[in-house]
Amino acid sequence: MNFVVTPPTHVSLPIVGSSARFPVGRIYCVGRNYVAHAQEMGFTGREPPFFFIKPSDNCVPVAKGTTGTLHYPSLTNDYQHEIELVACIGTGGKNIKAADALKHIWGYAVGLDMTRRDRQTEQKKLGRPWCVGKTFDESCPCGPITPATQVGDIENADIWVQVNGQDRQRSNINKLIWNISETIEHLTTAWELRPGDLIYTGTPEGVAAVVQGDTLVGGITGLEPITLRVV
Ligand code: MN
């Protein structure tokens, strides 16, 4: 193929126990999917799930045992972490029922939905899209994928993130308002999932700012942890 400009590199994620890679397609993120986080954002937590999308090249793949780098982004003084379970889609579809949804998941990983919170809050007040708050280079780092066949009880797994060794967020996947299956049912009424798509399933309470020099370690029981340094 003869391209008129250099084609973009396809982002892919490492896989636990394999040298094969997972090609990243679209990245869907669920808003306010834990009650205590919805409350800290000023909401009741009783609303249907809603979604926003990040482009695949916002994803920073972080290999097992390595420290990923996050460059402190422009236009913010309130750069916040949101630790999230990431469901990685193996087989696509639309109008997927919750009862069938888990069969579409190839594996799971630990990710962070990094946010320019000051910009997001400002755009919410103005009734404008969240784009500048949520979508920017390196806004969604993700660790290695564990195949779904090898994870334990992911729906009752602990989820946490520490900054410089101190707990910031700590909860359990069973506190999701809309569980993984229900999220996929809702999502696929609006969009057709494709193999390679990622779903960031939402963050628990405790979101807070990081600054240059901070080290983040995020984990979910049964999955490879992710380590990141803000520079
Ligand atoms: Mn989020």
C-alpha cells in the first residue's frame, strides 16, 4: 500500500504468559459507575450508565514488571487518577444481552482513566463535551491482559491504587452500579463492539491529583498490577 503520509502505529497491549499482543481498537469508558464515586462527584449514583470514548492512541501499554511514563499534561492543575477494571473484547456484536456478555470478553487488565479534572468540571458547568478533560495523549495507561479463562472471581476482586506507597482508592468490583455484563448490554444498544475494543468500567471513590515525581501502583486481585511514574 502506498500512503501519502506515514500511517499511525497500531497500539497493542501485552498478554500475561504469551508473546502475542492484543490490538487496541476503540476505548469506551463508563462514567460514575460506583455509588461512592458518583457521590463524591455530586450525584446520587442512581442513573443509567453513560459512556465516553478515547482514541486508541491515548492508551499507554505497560509491560509486566516495568514502569510506564505519564507526562504531566498541558492545560491542567488538577491531573487525577481513576483506577479501573478494563474488559478487553474478543468477539464483537451489537444488542448483546447481559446473560451472554461475558463470552465476548477475551481478557481483563488494570487501567487508569487519567483526567484533567479542572477542565472536565469546567466543561460540565458549560454543558460542553468532556473531551478536553478526558481525551489527551497518554490519558489511558493499561497493564498486561490476563485471559478471561485464567482470571479468578473478577466480579468480586479488590481494586486499588496507591500513590507513593499510600492508599488513594480501594474498593471491590462487586460495588459496580452496572456490572460488566450489564454495562456491555447498555453499551451495545448504542455501538457495535468489535474485537480489540476496550471498556474502562468506571472508578471507585478516592480520585485525587498526582504531580510530577509521583509513582502510581494500581492493582486488581488476580491481574498483573500497573506501575506508572508522572514526569
Ligand atoms: Mn473513569
